[in-house]
Amino acid sequence: MTRMNLKTEALPQELDDISLAARVQARDVGAFELLMRRYNQRLYRLARSMLRNPADAEEAVQDAYLAAYQSMGAFRGEASLSTWLSRVVVNQCLARMRRQARRDNIVPMVSMGGPDEQEATHMPADEKDTPDRALVRAELRAVLERKLDELPESFRTVFVLRSVEELSVEETAQTLNLPEATVRSRHFRARSMLRESLAQEIDVAERDIFAFAGERCDRIVANVLRRLP
């Protein structure tokens, strides 16, 4: 087995794609670590949007990195390094989905390149955040993630790349190998579906606002009874 070149020199964080890829191709582990830390969030979000499972998404990204490390010589700079890596992740996710489909003896309901079927709100952390606000934000994030998971995969992936990662229409189209018009239509449809789903969630929650039954009701009754003459 070929040993990796364990270089320890500090690398400039702004190292461009071509130089970074060349260093990785030369088996510079420091450059490879820089590459992973630079693109980890985007690639994880992409895998998570396709696989709907955090553990599976992490494994897919790891497998994609290993595949990219071995084939970095194929990167020619015709697209950005992030786009090239995203395609590797997409291929890993599709392979996992096909394997899962065979195991379950079913055909995936949605494919990346299939025909059209039928905003996540950024909440910057407050430096003076309180535990209560952090809890509310975590609960809201959980609701958004659950609603995103309910979208068809083709819409969900486009939404994550466009609204969460803020890729342009052109970058998203290149990443997913889709026409730009398809990216626009799926993004619009995904936003509409997400809004409708969240609105329904709010409608249900409104009926439970300031819930009164149970312990609070018993406490008020007991306190009043104790104060009766």
C-alpha cells in the first residue's frame, strides 16, 4: 500500500481549487484535510437531503472523499472543485439508494435525473443567546428538517443547494446534471410545498397554544378550593 505524504507545512486557507487539487493528487494529507474542512458542510447537506438519514449521509460523504482522493487526477478545473466533489457525492448517494432499493425489492420513487414530479430560514445565533432561545431554535430546526424530509428527493435536493447552500441556478444545474429550467421549476415547487406543509403544521399547533388542561387546571382548582371560606 502506498503511504500518504504526511506533510506538516501550514497551508493558506485561500488556496485556489487547482492548487489544492494538485496537492491532494500529490498525496498531501494537509491539503486533503483542508479540502474536507472547506467543503464538509455543503457535501453533508447534499447527502443528507438525498438520503434523509444523518448516519447514512456521513458515510456517503466519507466514501465520496475516499473516491475523490483516489481520482483527483480526473479534476481538470472545467467546473469548480465544489461542483466536482458534489457530483462524486451524488453518485455515492445514488449508489446507496440503488443498493437499498434492491435490498428492499422496490424501485425508488424518485430519481435524480427523472422528469419533474408533480426557505429554510437562516437564524443567526445571537451572541447573547439564552438556553430557552437555543431550545426554540433547535425545535424549529427539527421541524424544518422533518418537513424537508417529507419532500420528494428531487425537489428536496434542489432546495437544499439553492436555499440552504445558496448555490446559483447554474451551479445547482451543474452539480445535479439538470437543465437550469428544471432547477428553477423544482426550486419554486419545493418552496411552495414547504410553505404549505409548514402552514398546516402551524394551523395544528395553534389549537394547542397556551394549553390549559392537566396540571395547571388542577392547580388552579385546588388553590381556589383551599381559599373558599
